[in-house]
Amino acid sequence: MMGDRSFQNIIQSAMSSIGKELEIEIDPKDIQTIHLQEVTQCLRRSYYDRIEPNEIERRGFNELLSGLLRKLEYGSEPKEFAIDDIELKGQVDMLVDDSILLFRSATGELENPQANDILYLNACMWIYDKVDGVIVYITGDRKETTFTLTRNKKMFEEVIRRVRVLHDLLKEQKTPILEPSSDCSSCQYYERCFMKKKNTKQVSLLGILGQ
Ligand code: SF4
């Protein structure tokens, strides 16, 4: 009979295989192509993903929703936006009636959209030249929260700045600075940036400052 432990391992490994299938394909050596996902998350994480990657641990099938929709290409081929000699490549989850739709998983109903999702959606509106965008958050128990966005130039300029920074750091093989955020606790590089995770609430300031 199959124990709970091995059953969990099977599900984890299934999620990991599907997740790999659905990941955006990034050629780590092609630094002239920067992917939108890389600059709307922590740049240090994107740098490690290219230079010395660790596998990400997935927590649930609803995390895979966005990748599944992208793969099915509901009217949304990946698109590139030229920034000097760099191509910024983005892909939306869905294009419906000239509006861009993104779908994201959430653990509960949100009062505001996540900052990196706003950056991603806004940049897509410039890359695809559309003026309306929607983010739909879906929880494990199928509750939806929807936010709409009108495109904003200043926010897109910030994304362009981050594209140039990541490109230059990859070229010079320099690790980006820490970008501490709530994402760090689930980041696969937490121990590289901070310290070994322990099941205690004690925090070593020396461990952080020693970086
Ligand atoms: S732990 Fe935080 S700062 Fe370090 S790479 Fe991950 S997200 Fe970035």
C-alpha cells in the first residue's frame, strides 16, 4: 500500500514536471533577449536563474494556471519590444476583445494586485499596444478577485530601466543587489541571499550583514 509520504512525493514530482514544461523558455546565454518575467521579479533571482539555477519548489496546481494558458496561446503569441539592441520579450495569458488578461493564483482574496503583476500587465499593454488590462486572481477554493488597469508610461519606463540593468549585470557577470520582499521566503535562493532556514524565529543580523 502506498504511504502518505510517497504519495506526496509523486504529486510533488508531477507538479515539478508539468511546471518545467510550462516555464517560459529562457536561453541563459542570450543576454540580448531579456524576458519580461525576469525584470518584474527580483533581478538577483533572475540572474541566479540564468547563471547558477536551483529548481523551484511548487506548492499547488493552481500556480500552473498562467503557464497553461500561455501554452495554449489564447490569441497571444509572445511579442518583442526593442530597447536599443536588446529585445524585451513578453507574453500575455489571454487577449480578448483587445484587452489583455493575466491569471494568477492567490492564497486568499486580495485588496490590491501584487506589484510585480501590475508591472507585468502594464508592460504587456505597451508591448502589445493595448490600453486595457485585467488581472484575475484565483484561489484554491475558486474565489476570484479581478483588477483592471489603464496603461502607465512611467511604470513602463521603470521596466525598461530594469531591462538595461539586468542586461549590463549579466554582461559583466556581476550579481544584482538583494531586493528583499515578501517573495524571499518562498524563493529557492533564500539561503544564498540570507542564511540557512531553521524552524525557529531567531534572526541573525550578522548572517544578513555578512553578505
Ligand atoms: S531571496 Fe529575495 S533577494 Fe534573494 S534572490 Fe530570492 S527574491 Fe531575490
